[in-house]
Amino acid sequence: MDNKLKFTGCTISTRSCKCFDILTDAQRKLLDDNSVNIQYKKKEVICKQGGFVSHIMYLEKGLAKVFIDNGENSLVLRISSEGTFLGLATVSEEHNTYQYSAQAYVDTEIRQIDVTVFRQLVNENTEFAKAIIDILSSNSVQIYGRFFCLTHKQAYGRLADILLCLSDRVFKQSEFELPLSRKDLADLSGMSSETVIRMLKKFHEDALIDLDGKNFKVLDYSRLKHISETG
């Protein structure tokens, strides 16, 4: 994990799950027997804030937006990519409803795991429980940093955060097809679509990025990182 990115407005979950390897053969079979893979189309709702929890969800493939809303306004908490969980806070039996909604940014495959079985594995396997706690802790630190930067960083720094997060943590390369619309980028960075469009044009003119339709490329990583860090 890149510790320098931890305290930016990055929305990408910072810790992926390798916890299934900790389970015994019998525990993995129990998990497999009580889980199912579901396909979600782009923009399809994966879970709804306030809905009753029956499963813990694991992203096998794709990209999802995690957000909260009050019917009028919404706030993006993070982006969940391959190898991350949705609904993990409900591993505590005190929480039986989803505290946020999730929506697929692209076609996404979700492994739904029966929440009762998941809780049983947490209780039975201390190493598995520790791995889950580590993921919850990492997600909390990432969200704290994001809220701080949304409040204190200027617009250019917030947009640079998002672009670097996509490059570093989702696609892990400097050139990729951008799956997010300008409105999606605006929601993530707490700005209007018009402001994001203007800033992307400025980044392009300054030779920081190349953006042709959905084809995106980081041209000057060091300068973009500097903008991200200084805001």
C-alpha cells in the first residue's frame, strides 16, 4: 500500500482481501456451499441503504460506488474494486441493515456470502477475524483522510487525487480506458461537472494527462502527484 496516498481524498479501498486463504479446507467448503456469484450490469444497484442484510458481498470483478444519501443529496464514501468487500460492517450482529448503498460503475461480479455463515467463520477462526478487522480499520483510515481532503483541499488537488487513485490502485498503469463519466468524477471530488470538465481541459493543456474520449493517460506523474499532495 502507498502510505503517501492514505491521507489524500482517494476513494479506492486500500486493502484487498486475502483472508480466504486463512480458512481451513472445511471452512472454505462451508463458505463455498453458502455463497453464490451474481452479475450486475453497469449502473445497477448492488445494495440499498437501509435494506436488511442477508449477505456479505465480495467483489470478484468490476468496480462499485459506495455512497450514502438522504433522498436529495449523496456523498461517495469510496470506490470498491476487485478483492474488496461490501457490507462488511454488518459482520457485527448489532447492525442488520446496510449503512450505505452501492452501485456498479461497470459490469460487476459479486460473490454473495450468507452473513450467518460469515459471522460463524469470524467466531471460529481468530486469524480470519483479525484479517477482517484489519480491512475494516484500513477502510476507516481511508475514509477519514478522504473527508479531511474534501474539506480542506482545493479543487485541483481533489481531482488529482481521484485520477491518481484510478491509475495506482484500480488499473495499476498509467494508460487505461476511463470507466467513469465526468459527472462520476465530479461526485467523487465534490465539484460540479462543469468544473471537472474545465479542470480536465487544464490538466490536458498543461501536459499532465492525455484524455481522448474515454482513453486516459497520465503524462507527468510527478507533477500530478505534487498537485495531489499540496492541494
